[in-house]
Amino acid sequence: MFSSIAKRNLTQSLKTRSFASVASTDAGLPKKYGGKYTVTLIPGDGVGKEITSSVQEIFKNVGVPVEFEKIDVSGLPSDGKKADQITEAVESLKRNKIGLKGILYTPNDAINKSLNVALRKELDIFASLVLIKNIPGVDTKLKDIDFVLVRENTEGEYSGLEHQSVPGVVESLKIVTKYKTERIARFAFDFALKNDRKLVTAIHKANIMKLADGLFRQTVKDIGASEYPQIEVKDMIVDNSSMQAVSWPQQFDIMVTPNLYGSILSNIGAALVGGPGLVPGANFGREHAVFEPGCRHVGLDIKDKNVANPTAMILSSTMMLRHLGLNSYADVISQATYDVLKEGKIRTPDIGGNSTTTEFTKAILSKL
Ligand SMILES: NC(=O)C1=CN([C@@H]2O[C@H](COP(=O)(O)OP(=O)(O)OC[C@H]3O[C@@H](n4cnc5c(N)ncnc54)[C@H](O)[C@@H]3O)[C@@H](O)[C@H]2O)C=CC1
Ligand SMILES: O=C(O)CCC(=O)C(=O)O
Ligand SMILES: [Mg+2]
């Protein structure tokens, strides 16, 4: 199915500290026009503008053959017409097939639905891929962490099907389908095969949600046993997985999860390796791929303060370049980013420094 998932193809020097090459689906890659790819750029809310500016500056400096088509979308209630913005973004992504995206804010009210979720559903970018790996130079309590989260991105607890039956009684539907579970399971196993990973763990709560999570658990196990006998498959209850993740994360290789457990585990994963500013991510469908920071934080509290860590966005952009087959550009940019982090002289406050986003970006530029 995902025949074009790239093998780890990084140079030996990068191997120990780079994330795996990323999955791409068997959909045709975007076409180049005038020698360049057009990529939809959605800076998003909070720190989005600052961290995507950092990527744009780096791409320009390196001469990456990518032209950005910028679309402003905001989840902030005050900011313009949501329906028009999201339609424009979806049309652009459908045209370009590929996007780089910051995170869109969702108010905690009963009215405004998540635009992030709407975009993922509309494009059917069903597989969220988040890479949790220690970065040399970023000190963490636990070491040698290197696991991948494959999260179902379009159903589960994020289905948004809720109603109040009578005042004080709310029903919230979690949808799990065999079809969508099979495809996320195959994505996880294909990714394992192509990236030399050996173990897929299905995360669930089948002891309580016997039908929904029972279906998820059993389907992953069945697909593993029948189609991927060379990959080991285990399952683990989500509560225990959370505990294991903060005590013995080295046991995990690939976790395949329903939607909400993936969000929670991506946050745990980010905390393990240094925070939300460091973890890259991507969303794949059959036709489209959208790259965005893996644990999807908005960072409204630090907006326009020039302190955001752009690493997650930069590494998401290098995943995107690998998806486009622009590996040499990806290698140069990720190497420079890792070098700056390893040296530790210039670092943003989230990882213990006092440098600005601009200074961090300049330090990367100086390595290129
Ligand atoms: N609140 C929202 O509108 C949305 C929330 N989410 C989800 O909700 C959960 C938590 O989100 P929030 O409470 O909004 O978290 P948040 O955006 O407030 O971030 C939490 C903390 O991390 C810091 N942070 C985030 N990005 C950073 C960066 N690049 N560099 C340095 N520091 C950074 C922030 O300053 C903040 O202190 C996550 O699972 C996220 O995926 C996802 C999309 C929208
Ligand atoms: O879009 C949102 O507001 C929240 C979504 C979320 O937590 C996630 O996608 O990880
Ligand atoms: Mg989340």
C-alpha cells in the first residue's frame, strides 16, 4: 500500500541523531513547476508566524526549490471568517498536495470547533506521525529514547459528535471503524518495515471500551499477524503505556494509537525529549501530506515574544523535504539545526537558554 515509504537514507554521520526518513503514501508526489515545488504554508496562531518565518529564512538561504503559497487561517474567534479561511486552505492543499502548517487555536467553548481537526478530516490525512527521539545537547532525565507515534487522525474521540440528551446529560461519541483502523495499522507496519523497526504496540483501553478499543486492538493485531509476520506486535493499555513511557520509554519502537491517546502520548513524548518546541510531525493521507510540529502546541502565551523554539517546525520542514525527495537539502538543514543544539551556546528559553528565536535561526544560518 505505502510502497513509496522511503527507507532510512541519511548519511552515516546523521544516522545516530536524525529522525527516520518519513513515510510518504503511494499518491503521486506534487509536480514541480519552473523547477520548484509549491507548498501551502499555513503559519497558524500563537508562535506559528515566528517559527514558519524561521523555516522560510533557512529555505531561502539554502536555495531550497520550494515556493510557499501562504494562507492565513486563525482559530481565534476575533480573526476573520473561519469558513472562508479554511476553504481557501483546503483548496490550496488540494492543489499543491503538500503543506507546512503551524497550529490553529481552538477556544474551549461550545461553539467553535477545531479547525485543525476540520482540515485533517477534509483532506483525509489519516496518519499522524510523530518522532520522539533524544536530541544530543538537550539534556533529559531519561536517555536513549527513540520511538514513533502513529496516530489515527480522523475519527475516535475527535469525531466531534456530541449532544445534550437532557440538561445535565451529555453524550459524546467515539467512533472507531474497522476500515480506518486497518489503514492506520498498515501505515504503522509499513513504516516499521521501511525504517527497520521491529515492534508495533497497539495502545488501547479495551478493558473498559470493549467494543471501540476492542476493535482497535484486535484489528491491529490481526493485520500484524496476517500481513506482517516479520514485525512483532504487542498491545498495551493506555494508562499503563503512559506510565511505561515515563519510566521505561526505551521499550517502545512504534506505538499505534487511536486519536486521543496519540495526542496524550505525543505530549508525554515531547516532555521526555525536551518539550513541544523540539518534536516534529507529519500527517499523511493517500493524496496529501501536511507537516506540522508533532505535539501541536499553539504557544499563544509566547506569541510575538521572539522566544519560541522553531526546532519542531524546522525538523517538520526537513521531513517535508525528504517526502519531496529533496534529501540533500533536508540533510544540510537538519545537520545545522542539530549542530546548534549540540553546541548549546545559542538556545531558546524552553530548553534552558536565553537566546531569541531570531538568534537561534541566525546560528543555524551561520552553519549552512
Ligand atoms: N489550545 C488550542 O487551541 C489547541 C490545543 N491543542 C492541543 O492541546 C494540548 C495543549 O495545548 P495548549 O494548552 O494550547 O498548549 P500551549 O500552546 O499553551 O503550550 C504549552 C506550553 O508550551 C509552550 N510552547 C509551545 N510551543 C512552544 C515552542 N515552539 N517553543 C517554546 N515553548 C513552546 C507554551 O509557551 C506553553 O507554555 C496539546 O495536545 C495540543 O495538541 C492543539 C491545537 C489547538
Ligand atoms: O485542534 C485542537 O484544538 C486540538 C487538537 C489536538 O489536541 C491535537 O490535534 O493533538
Ligand atoms: Mg494534542
